[in-house]
Amino acid sequence: MARPQNSRAAMKAEAFEEALSRVSRRVAVLARQSAAALRAERLAAARAVKQGQGPAQEAAASPDRAESSATTEPGDRAHRSPATEMRRASTRAADARRQAKRDSR
């Protein structure tokens, strides 16, 4: 039979795992809702552009749309271009060579 201290720790761990599972389920629900809302917003924006309305015209019509587009900048994608990836790899390799040189001393 387990000691009382161990059974108490087991009960605490069980309570923690139960709370964690509840929180995880709630986070999953909220993430799905957020993804659906973002998808609907993107589809609406794409339809507006396809119909000839520019994003600037739509942003002027609805201030909520202007706020949300300010938080997501399209320039974030530029950080993952092939040129920057090669530059990162080159820098990483140079740093590794420099460190290896120091380590061999």
C-alpha cells in the first residue's frame, strides 16, 4: 500500500490533469471558433477584391476591418523567403565553424 504522502501527491496530480484537460478542451474550442471567424473574414475580403472593391475601400466602409488588418501585416511572409533562409544557413554554418575553431584550441 502506498504511503499517505504518495497518495496525496497522486490525488493532486489527478486533479491537475483533470483541470488541464478541461482547459485544453476549452482552448481547442476557442481556436476552432477563431479559425472559422478568420476564414470567413478572409473569404469575404477575397470576394470583395474579386468584385472590384479594393481592400482600402472596404476598410473605409467598416472600421472593424481596418483594425484587424493593422494587426496582421503581410510583410511577415518575407522573413521566410529562400534568400533569407540561405543567408540564415550561411550564418549558422559560419558560426559553427567559428565555434569549432575555438573549441579546438
